[in-house]
Amino acid sequence: KNILGIYEDKAENFWYGTAGAGAFVYNGGRKIRNLTTKDGLTHNSCNAFIEGKNGETYIATESHLNIFHNNTITVFPLPAPESAKQNVRSLTYDKNKNIWAGTWDCGIYKIEDKKTTRYGKNEGLTVDGVYCFLEDAEHNYWIGTDGAGAAKLGKQTFTSIREQNGLPDEMVLSMCKTKAGQWWFGHDGGVTFYDGKTYKLFDSKNGLTDEKVWDVMEDT
């Protein structure tokens, strides 16, 4: 099965999400545990993982957000329309260790200790499809969307980087802002570099071996 996500928790366990075979947990020795719908997962395709403040692990599946804690799997209730599939694509921290959960059909959720806030079309986001989340050095929140570019969350509104601004592809699968303030946007058809003045798309014509860019990061 394809690997959709990899995560290392504080106990140095490695979590591997697959497309259809559930989640695999590897403890560094020879013990590997496979979690599936038989164990309580709501779906066997797992996209991402993140550790909560109490040692629990959030599991992003193609149908609802799950929590694994004390050998038990439960569903984390996201406020969403009853018809929504709640396909959770990404899980990321902000500087305050709040969790941001991006979904395919419900926008993005900010999960705090006692509060969960949804940002979707009804809240001003152009689309409900979200692939990724990034907090930059200035503590701006950026959301990579399915077809509406990169949106910056303001106090009450969103501003976006889109085709009219020079972004060559509005499907943003991943984002990275370097220490020098330069941007990289991963797309379904390559990766865009933005230096603050011009945008340049790199794809197979430039030597990229796969044009679907799911992650971008700066080398430390």
C-alpha cells in the first residue's frame, strides 16, 4: 500500500499512514502494530498524525478525525454538516500548540483545549478543500487550498495568493516559507518558487521526477 503520512511522536514511535491498510506503529525495535477499522478506526486510509497535549495521537483518516489513547480509538467530533465525509488531509501545530486539521470537504479546524473553530466557505474561505497549513515567522496563518491558491487568515477576512497575483497553479498541496522570506508552493503539477517579486514554476521540464509535490521543507 502507498504511504500517505509519516510521524514520530515524543516516545520515538514512528507512525505510518497507508492508503487502505490502516496505520502502522513502529517502536524502534521489531514490534510493529497495525491499527485498522477492526480496532476502531473509521477508515483504513490514514493521511496524517499528530500528538496531543496528553499523550494521545490524532489520526487523520478519509472519514473523520480519530484519537488513539490508552490503546483505545475514538472519534474526535468536528463540527460539520451531517452529509460531510470529513476527509482529514493534514494535521499541524501553531506556535501555541493548537492543532489545525485541514479537510477535503469541510475547510480547516483550529482545535484548542476546550474549543474547536471551523474556517470554511461560510467563514470567508473561497473553497472547503484544504491540503495544508503553515504559520510563518510573523505568525500569519496560511492555508493551502484545493483550487483557490494560498489563503492568509486575517482577524475577520481571508486574503489570497492566486493566479491573478502570479501563482501558476492554484492547487496548493504544500507550502514552505524560508528564513529568508522566500516561498515554495507544492502543486499537483510541479513546485513554485516565489522570491517576493516573481514566480517560477519547476516541473518535469526542469527535471522534477514527479510533479505532484506533497511536501516542501527548508534544509537546516
